[in-house]
Amino acid sequence: MSKYLVNLKINNMPIAVEEGTTILEAAKKLNFRIPTLCNHPDLTVAGNCRVCVVEVKGARLLAAACATPVSEGMEVFTNSEKVRVSRKHIVELLLSEHNADCTKCFKNGHCELQDLASEYRIGDHVFLDLVKPESLIQDISSPSIVKDDSKCIRCQRCVRTCAELQGVSALAVVNKGDHQKISTFLNKPMHEVVCTNCGQCINRCPTGALTERNYIEEVWNAIYDPSKFVVVQTAPATRIALGEDLGIPVGERVTGKMVASLKKLGFNKVLDTDFTADLTIMEEGTELLTRLKRALVDKDEKVVLPMMTSCSPGWIKFQEHMYSDMLDNLSTCKSPQQMFGAVAKTYYADKINIKAQDMVVVSIMPCVAKKFECERPEMRDSGYQDVDYVLTTRELAMMIKQAGIDFNKLSDEHYDSILGESSGAAVIFGASGGVMEAALRTAYEIVTGREVPFTNLNIQPVRGMEGIKDATIKIKNVKPEWSFLEGVDLHVAIAHGLANARQLMEKVRKGEAAYHFIEVMGCPGGCLGGGGQPIPTSPEIRKKRSEAIYQEDEDMPIRKSHENPEIVEIYKEFLGEPLSHKSHDLLHTHYKPRKRY
Amino acid sequence: MENNLKKVDIIFEVDDKCTPLEVLDKTLKRSADDIILDLIDSGLKGRGGAGFPTGLKWKFTRNETGDVKYVICNADEGEPGTFKDREILDRVPEKIFAGMTICGYVVGAKEGYIYLRGEYNFLLKNLMKKLEDFNNALKKRNIDFRIYFKSGSGAYVCGEESALFESMEGKRGEPRNKPPYPTVAGYNSKPTVINNVETLVYTTMICHMGPEKFKALGTSDSRGSKVFSVSGDTPIPGIYELELGMPLHEFVNEFGDGDTKAVQVGGASGHCVPRKKFNDTIIGFEGIPTGGSMMIFNSSRSMYNVLHDYLEFFTEESCGQCTPCRVGCQQLLKGIEAVKRGERPPAYLDDLKKLTGTMKIAAKCGLGQSVGNPFNSIIDNFREEIIY
Ligand SMILES: Cc1cc2nc3c(=O)[nH]c(=O)nc-3n(C[C@H](O)[C@H](O)[C@H](O)COP(=O)(O)O)c2cc1C
Ligand code: SF4
Ligand code: SF4
Ligand code: SF4
Ligand code: SF4
Ligand code: FES
């Protein structure tokens, strides 16, 4: 259905926009910025903060620009006296309820409320202080997330994020009136509820009410400790987003600068999670082929299909809570971060002659769930906690600023070796569909001896931002040892964002979907949209990050995991072969059912 | 003093020669458009508080396309000092059912719901029986309309129509953004007529007696009569059906105890009228409208306490989602306390009055928008009582 054009005037300037456009969107087209707090491009409209109010000629009430569609002949004023007085009142009211100790706040300098307060020069407090003493006690139970109710402005972005994007609803609005607040089930600590630690709520919280648990000081201390050998690994999606927090436009890759800055920060070795992403492909690809063989040849009834990826710890915890009957579907492979930690404190430590107990492994991740993951009791296969500290992309940016490094002026540097070499297949782990594509590039070649039949190795059907994608790959002319796969249609599906994952799981559980392999990433867009990535996020920003990731892949000399020479070497020298005994000890894990609330 | 106050008996009148079902039978023989014309002609405006012309509301809903529409009777009656809907539900429920059925016929709805205030669940047993009989009567007549009860959640804000829909849909009772209005997207996002209990009874009675008789009552802006809940310092508290458009002094003469200092017209969200303004205050849409509550205060009452009670009520009953209301109510409450204790100067009351100006135009729903009514009318007329 084609849409009508609606004519209106905003601040006396005429404009015609499609029916259904909000005043906020129409004003943006005319370059009038209307402040917002509860509105977010990824979420449904709430219209509850009211800072976006505008005057509509002839109307008794001000209209919330984010929630009001335009209508024919409408005359809107975005900065009339009434609007200014009301908007200032609203900001003052929010601040009166707010524990505005900005200097101590993790969001200082990155806070939408602070910006608004400074824009309106809210000086003397007109109104009475309403901060409730009980709200000052922070919830620091989770290793990933800090919840500080005294900083909450009740915009409900987190609630909508958790429900609409993630289908988890760990956070909800409770009580009414002056007692209304954002709470967990029975007001339990975050660590004891269904929260997956995905951090998507953090990405959308306009204030310091939800932030990552930060480990910046711990990492500095490790760096300064002469008895420690500190190695750092960087996840695929960090290199395409770090620049955003350091004054570089969205979508610009900063791999070389990131490596250079990490060296300047004083890490002893700068290594790459992409290496273990390649390792994951070897293990997980082989696991898939093994499961297929057991199902198709051995007719083993215990083998569980579809196999599901396991590199996203938010997704893993979601599955443990919500679909604990399907834990056997999950690949037993650890995430690349945890494979890295286990390999670093064994194989690598031996190679460079450092004792594992003297090594500190730090991860730079686009993710806050990885902070939880590294503390899981299952993740100590080196005999020590395999990964010691996880920093988000945002925390790394802060460290770079603290160190006074002029990031923009850095010359590109290379990862150290070994554990620094990787393929293009590894970097696309950062985008939804990337693990699938990387696995297919390798598995198809193992089975047929030929490259995947897609132009330039780019498997387009598994790419893109659609919530659930599926594809079928026909396997033909296989090598003799894989004859049982001859002519098989391999059905795969990909979901990103846990609400989409939930939909896909329901289909699988009901038996409506005959897939062999499913990739799930906990965050919208995959890790590039992870809970630890620079704020803000939006569909456009994620699209640009995604383009950067695929460009990074194309620019890599090696595009397939099994061709990474360091991977070849680690199997030769240390692991033997995929799914070997040693692999099982170090690189694989198991999961545990958790409560549904 | 002469008293022209006119008591009326339409709502509770029981006419054995014409039962609500008989009104229904005769009305459904007429065309929907004729019924709408009569309602518009009668001048009936909603009795739930907002005073929207009922005929127009039905017409807008009728004009919406789509085969699923709803009729909802708002029986949440949460406004402090209002208890007239309870009486109507208890005494003449068939008139409500008939009004809903007529509405269903007019707008093309097949389902009607009565959203009953949680506290009124004790009425349910009696009501269920009568509703069953009524639904059976509809079935026998081959009228494709059924009525159901839904129990309210007990929050005042759930009487606000869009919060009521949210609550009926099993969600948290938070008011929605408007537009869209209920006539376009109400319950389950379908076109919905929502009317107050009393409004629906009047529609039945207008269909029964014709618009002329109704129109003959009241004034040009406020046609007909209305049921009042009279409470406070009065020797004769209770429910009274009175002609609209009366001057307040006549009301006070009839119901006051001889020492009336002020009347709160329209419940906590209404206006407080002081004695000196009784003579030139009209009760009706041209003057001070009311959903029915009339609270009378004599000189023994502290208006500070009255205002404090109201503000406590709003501070608790705000759904809490929008800033002007959630925080504004707290500031008003804490603000008058601070002035009373001398922690803020009397002029702070003027800052708070300005704040109510913002609440009135920027709050998301009628609750936050109307807190300024009692606040300003009490501060303006009883400033000394607030400060000292
Ligand atoms: C906070 C709030 C509470 C309300 N409570 C009620 C109520 O209890 N009963 C009612 O009929 N209308 C109530 N209303 C008005 C309804 O939103 C709506 O206007 C009314 O039900 C429409 O019916 P009418 O046109 O017959 O008056 C309330 C409005 C607000 C803002
Ligand atoms: S949330 Fe924002 S306004 Fe509040 S203390 Fe933190 S930086 Fe300041
Ligand atoms: S971290 Fe994820 S799951 Fe947990 S509350 Fe936030 S959005 Fe919900
Ligand atoms: S925690 Fe953050 S996102 Fe959630 S309501 Fe509070 S301020 Fe908004
Ligand atoms: S005005 Fe009050 S009751 Fe209405 S939506 Fe806002 S907070 Fe809720
Ligand atoms: S941004 Fe429009 S109401 Fe919050």
C-alpha cells in the first residue's frame, strides 16, 4: 500500500512526509533536533520521559514528538516558550530524582541525561531532592552488570530491550507512583535471575543506571606488576568499532591502531582471539561432521541435531535457563575467548617459557557476557582461571584515553606471534552468520576437496540483518571418505538477538524445522552489536560495522580457518587433531540447566 | 432562600411497563444512524469525567472499518468520593446491559465487557446472575452480542481508558500514547467504545424516552441530569440524581450543614470552590464539570490536610511512567510539606504552581494533567492555611 504524503509546518518551515511519520522524524528531516530520552531506534515507542514535547498549534496539550504521528495542516513549534519551560521542568524533575554525582559515575561524559542537563544549564536546584536512600545500594552481584537504581530515570529502554530484542524479560517495571522502579523477579540480585548478561540493556540505558562491571583498575595493576606476564587477546568485532569511542567515524576499521595502542599500554604480548576463532572452526566443523556421520551412517539415536553454535555466552546462558532440554544440541566447543585462555596458559606458556601462574590473560571483547563466562567454574582447564579479565571495547577506549595515547595518529602495528595469525573466516565471527560462513568454508572443503561454490568465498545467503536466516547447501562430488554426505542438502539457520533465537528454538522444539546446523548470536547483528560495544547503537550503525567486518575479511590474505599456518602448527605440535583427547580437555566444555526465572 | 434544585428520577426509575429488554427490542428496530442522531440531538456527554459527546463517540466507532469491535463499560469508579456507579450496578444493571447492547448494534460490535473495579467484586455474585439472564435473553432473540465481566486490578489509573485496555490485555496498567484514540484502536487495538456506567444507562433511557425529554433538562452546554455522590460534612450523604447546570450555592443550601467552607467538585482531580464563589459557580460543562463527586467541607477542616491527602493519593496512584506526573506529584507533596515546615519560603508555592502548568500540558494522561486542579484551586483560595 503506498502511503499518503502529509503536509505540515515545523517552526514555520513547510514539509511533506509520509503518513505515519512522527513529528520527531519529520523535524529531523528539517534538521531540527528535538531532545529524547526514552526513545530508541531499536525499540517500540514508549513516550514516557516527555522531554521531546513540542507545541502543536490549536492543541490543548503538548505532543510527545516521538509518539505523535504528523497530520495534515499541523503546525508544530519545537522551541516555543511553553516547550522550553516544560522541557526544562522535566529535566529538573528527572534530576531531582537522580543521584547526580557525575564525577563518580562510570557514564560521566557518555550520558544522555548529563548532556541534556548541560544543554539546559540546569544550575541551582529548584526542586527538592527525592533520591531514595535505598536506591543508593548498587547491585554488584553480577560479574558482568552493575545496576544502580539511583541513576535510573525510568525510561524503560532496558525493559523494552530485554523483552523486545532479547525475549528474556529479566527486567520489568514494578510498583506504581513514587515507588515505581525497574526490578528483577522478586527484586532478586541480577546474578540470581534469568539475565543472560548480554548487556543489550547497557547499550541502550541513557544513564549510568546499567553499566558493565569494569575491570580497568585490575588490568592496570596487572600491567604494572613486574611479576606478571600480561597477554591480551582481541575479539573480531572490537577492531571495527573501537574507533567510535575515540573520535573515528562509524564503520572505520582500526585493527592496526588497536594493536599499536595495546602495545603502548604495556601488555607483554598482543594476540588475537581470531586465532582461536579459526581453532573453533576446526573443532566445531569436525564436531558437526562427526555428528552427521553418527546420525547418517551409524544411525546413532543418541546423536543430537541440529547442532547449535556455542561461542556466544549470552546465548548459552539463555539456553541454560529457557531451553535446558536442548543443551545437548549445543556444540561442546568453548567460545574462542575461552579456547584462547586455555591454550595460552598451556601450549603458549610452555612455548615462551612462562609459568601459567605468572601469566595474566586479558580479553578485549565486544561483550559483557564474556565477563561472566570467564568466571564460570568450567573455564579453568589450564589449572588456573583461563581468562583473568575481560574488558569491553568501551573500557579499552577508556584505558587508551587514560594513557594519553593519540589514537588517531598511531601507525598500524601487527599482532605478535604465535597466537596472532588468523584468517578472514575468523574475523567474520563478529557478524551474524559469520560463524556459519566460516564453518561452511572449511567443512565444505574438507568434504569435497573444493572451495565453497560462492563467488569470492562470500556466502551471501547467510549474511545480512534479517532476524532469522536460513539456507540450504547441496553437497556434491564428495571425497570417498565422506560418501555418506553425497547429495545431502545441508540445512542451516542463523538467528541473532535472543528474541529471534527464541522463535527459532520454538520451531525446532516443535519439530517444524529440520536443520542440521544452527548459529545463534545473543546480540542483535552478532558480536558487532554486542553489549560491550561503543554506545550508541542503531540499525544503521550495525550495518556500517557489518560492512567493515566483511571488508576486513576480503582484505585478509588467508580466508579459510584451516589454512591458517598457526592452526596447522598447533595441531601438529600440540593438539594432534580436532576432537583429540587434548582438544577435549582444553577446548570443549559442558553446560548446566538453570532456573527459568 | 428559595431553592430550584431539581431532583430527577431517570437512572434508577423502574418502569414495569417498559423493562430494559423492551427498550432494547424497540430500539433495535430502528436504524443505527437514527439512534446516533437521537443521541447527538440529546446532547448527552460522557459521565466518566472527560465529557465527550456520546453520540459522536459511537458514530466515530461505527465509521471505522473492520469486523471486530468492542463495547466497554468503565466501572472502575476509582475517583475518591465517587460511589454512584456502584449503586447503579447494584440497582439497575439491566439498563447498563441494554445500553451496551444498543451500542454494539450501532457500532457493529459483538462483545461487550464490563471492567469492574476490584473492590466491587462483592457485587459480582448478584450481577453474574442477572448478566446470565440477560445474555440468555439476547441469545433467545438471536442478537449477536454477549457481555462479560473483567475484574479490575485495583489501581486508580486503570480507570483511564487506555490503561484499562492494557490491563484487560493482561499488561501493566499504563496509559498509552494518543492518538490513536479508542474509537480507532482500543481494546486489542480494535475500534472500541468505552463509556462510563452512567453514560450507558442514559443511552438506554434516551432510547426509551426520546431525546426531547432529556434535552429539556439542564443547560445548553450541559444537557440532562447526572448522578451525584455527595459526601463530607453533610447531614444527608448519598446518591442523588440532579439536573445539570445548577449554581453551587443551591447545592450547598440543600446538602451543606450550614457551615460549608468549600466544596470539592469532581473528586480529588476536580476543583475546590470556596464559599465566596458558591454564587457564581455552575455545576456543568460550562462551569465546573464533575464525574459526580461532591465533597463538602465545613470550617473545621484544614485545607492543608485536604490538599495533602489528595497529593498523597496522586503520588501513590500515578502509574509512574511519565516524568511530569511521577516526579511532579512527589514534588508538590514534598513541596507543601517543606513550606509548612518553613524549609521553603511561601513563594515556593508559586514555583510549584508553575510546575502544575507543565504537568497539565506535558503529562501523558488525564491523571497527571489534572493534579493542578485541586492544587491550584486550594492554594489560590486557602493560601494562608497552607503556609501557616
Ligand atoms: C486517571 C483517570 C481515571 C479515570 N477513571 C475513570 C473511572 O473510574 N470511570 C470512568 O468511567 N471513567 C474514568 N476515567 C475517564 C475515562 O478515561 C474515559 O474518559 C471514560 O470512561 C469515557 O466514558 P464516558 O465518555 O462515558 O465518560 C478516568 C480517567 C482518568 C484520566
Ligand atoms: S547517570 Fe549521567 S547524570 Fe547521572 S551521575 Fe551518571 S553521568 Fe551524571
Ligand atoms: S543483560 Fe541482557 S538479559 Fe540481562 S537484563 Fe540486560 S538485556 Fe536482559
Ligand atoms: S535502567 Fe537505564 S534504561 Fe532502564 S529505565 Fe533506568 S535509565 Fe532507563
Ligand atoms: S500522567 Fe501519571 S498516570 Fe498518566 S501516564 Fe503519566 S505517570 Fe502515568
Ligand atoms: S523521547 Fe519522546 S517521550 Fe521520551
